[in-house]
Amino acid sequence: MNTQSPAASKIAALNDEFRRTGRGSGRIMMTAGIQALGEAGVNEVLAKIRAFNTFTKDNDPYGEHDFGKIEHNGNKIFFKFDYYDRHMQYASPDPADVSKTCRILTIMLADEY
């Protein structure tokens, strides 16, 4: 039985689309630790994040596909979404509404969290 709310389903779809394609209203941010992996390392990390699809009740309790963990060359890497208003000043009033939300996908080494 799927108990995911319609809003959570919409947020998950928007997060998946942005994570996989970079299209939509959003930005991708990387920490210094990720940038230190160099261009090839960053490209490999991005490819793994685009391909990530192992969301479970344990790692995605709200069904929004807003957080994940991958490994790359022995590094644990987290990615997470935050939702801001279109002016990037406050939290989005409705992350399911693309007209009101700018998605921020932050990619970081786990020890930078």
C-alpha cells in the first residue's frame, strides 16, 4: 500500500528530474571536498548521483527523494535537497510548486555534513 501524499509524490518527481538532468528551477552546489576530487572525480560523482535510485523507507521516510548516499573511491558522499523561495531568501512556501520554489541540490563528503 502506497501511503505517500500527493505533495510528496510531486516533490519526489521534481527532485528526481532535477537530480537526473539538472533541468528545472534549481542549482547544484558542491562543497570544497567534492571540488577537490577534480574534474574527473566530480563528473563521476555526478554520474552516480544521476543514476541513484535506491530510495527506501529507511533512507527516504517522507518519500520525497530528497537525500541519498553514494560511495566514490572510498569516500562516502551525501546529496540533499533544500527548497527556497524564488528569490533565494526564505524557505519555499510549497516545494511541490515550481513557481514558488528554487531547488538546491547540495553534494558533500559525509564528513563535511
